[in-house]
Amino acid sequence: MTHTVTHNSDENRYEIHVDDTLAGFTKAFEDGDVVTFPHTEVFDEFEGQGLASELVTGALDDIRARGKRIVPTCPYVARFVERHPDYQDLLA
């Protein structure tokens, strides 16, 4: 089983796929150098597998690589950044 995180700019979100099936997403609205994360969702049949953490890690790694900052209005993303100090430098 492979997990892949991709940036779907047409849908303003990052997606996580399990094999070829969409398993969840985190919305990501870009405004210049700032990306706001208002909502994260992993579909019911994929819950409990750590996919939300993988998804947010992949999204934040991409944000860092692109030299942008974040505003985590989504409670999950906000808690994730709070619990992972190595991502706190991304806060706008």
C-alpha cells in the first residue's frame, strides 16, 4: 500500500492517496507568500491510519520548499504545528 501526498492547485488543496484512491485532503488557500489551511479531512474508511499526519507533513514540507508561510486556522493543522516545533518557523 503506497501513500502519496500531492498539491492539487486547481482544487486549492493537498491530497493524500492510498494507492490510487483519494483518502483525504487539507484545503490550502494561497495569497502571495502565505498559505491558509482552514480544513483537513480524512475519509471515514481511512481513519486511524495516521494519514492526516502524513498529509499535513507532506503539505508543510512543500510549503517550506516553496518558501512560503502558513496560517493554520484548521484545528488539526494548528495542533500539528504546536506539537512539531520543527514546523513553527513556517507560521506567518
